[in-house]
Amino acid sequence: MIHIEKVTKSFHGLFRPVINEVSLSVEKGDFCILIGANGCGKSTLLKLISNEYKADSGTIKLKGAVAQVVQDVNLGTVPEMTLLENIALNEINSPKLLFYRRYRNQVIQKLKELDIGLEEYIDQPLKMISGGQRQMIATLMAIHSGRQILLLDEHTSALDPKMQTLLMEYTHKQTKNLELTAIMITHKMDDAIKYGNRLIMLHQGKVALDFQGKQKKALAVHDLLAMFHQYEDQLLVSGGESGN
Ligand SMILES: Nc1ncnc2c1ncn2[C@@H]1O[C@H](COP(=O)(O)OP(=O)(O)OP(=O)(O)O)[C@@H](O)[C@H]1O
């Protein structure tokens, strides 16, 4: 569960807050999609939730630990260490040396689930693995880290179209199976429509649209694109429940 109450965040030199009195609750098991124009504050909001940034005012309450996949997949990894060592380092409960062989087999099984041969790299230094493959591994690590809240910041951006679909399907299926609470930033409107039971659009640091339940299900890609463009053209749109 994520509960955000009147959170504001400004950066020096910007004439208005990047996040402006945002209030939002995301329930356990929700798969929430976050969209909005470049620079509207999406990544900042996730960094406030993960405590990388401190809010100027307002409160954020979480039930559960946070796992995140950021755009820079090297963040939080040790490139010289092997894939297995990096995965072990990322676990909320580090595997015991005594059970390392069993742990290694578990990781191999997890990597096999993606069915793209990543298990072959298990003893390779992370720096030998391509950017796209690392993005897949970072997602896998975050999903299986034992944390309950998953924050995904354009986590398929470095992947080719086939791998994007594969990773999106995997992410969606696993977050449901593990009952994680997820917020995913994307610029892909078809993914925004297809995945997630809730869709939030930020505009100039505020929640402009918040669709869930039947409203979300009824939404089509062309509707969403039209609303997106209307907001970017500074026109007021009615229809979404404003979160503020
Ligand atoms: N650490 C920082 N210091 C100063 N300004 C920042 C910092 N982090 C973000 N900003 C500014 O806050 C604004 C929002 O940035 P943010 O990364 O949250 O946008 P975004 O919606 O995720 O954009 P994009 O879709 O392009 O990734 C931008 O103007 C950005 O320059």
C-alpha cells in the first residue's frame, strides 16, 4: 500500500514545484500505470516514494519495502561482479552461504522462466551483459527481491519490440502472482491501456486524470491519446477523477 498526502517537491531554479500537492493512494495488489509528458514529474514522484528524494511538504506512508527498476540499469549493481552475485546482493534477505548451491539453482530456474537463455550468463561479470539484457535482469531482480512494492521507470525502454512484449507480459503476470503493489511509468499508450487496473496522468506536477475500475476498462488507446494531446495543448478535459 502507498499513501501519498499533499506532497510537494521543488527544485532550485524551477519556477513551479515539480510535484504540487499530490494526494494519491495505491492499494495492495494494484498495478498502476503512470503517464504524462516529458518533465511532468513522473520519475520525481517515484523517487519520492522510494525515499531517494525528500518531499518539501506532505507525507508518504508505505506498507512494505520498495524494489525499483530505474532507467539507469547500472544503478545499484556492481559491474565487476557476476550476474548471480548481483542478484544475491539485491535480495532483501541475503542467501546464506551454506545454501548457496540451492539458491543458485533457484536463480537459474527464475532466469529460465523468461526463456531467452539469460541463465547462460549467470557466472559472467555483469559488465559483459548487454544493456537490454541488464534491463531484463534488473526487472527480474526487483520482482523477486522479496519486496512488496515495485516501482518501474520505463523498464522496457532499452529492449527490442519482441523483448518489450515478453518482459511486459512477464512483469504483469509475476506482479499478480506475487501480489505486489506496482507503479509503472510508460510512454507507450498501448501498454498503458493493456496492463494495469489503474491509470494516472500527471500534468505539471498534479494528478490530471485518474482512471480505475470500469472507467479504466472502457478506455481505448485513441481516447487516451486524445486526452494526452488536449492536456498538452493546455485545454481542460473533464471525465477523469481528479486526485487533487
Ligand atoms: N535532481 C534534480 N535536480 C534538479 N531538477 C530536477 C531533478 N530531478 C528532476 N528535476 C527536474 O524536475 C522536472 C521533472 O523531472 P522528472 O524526471 O520527474 O520528469 P519525467 O516526467 O519523469 O520526465 P521523462 O518522461 O522525460 O522521463 C524536470 O524539469 C527535471 O529537470
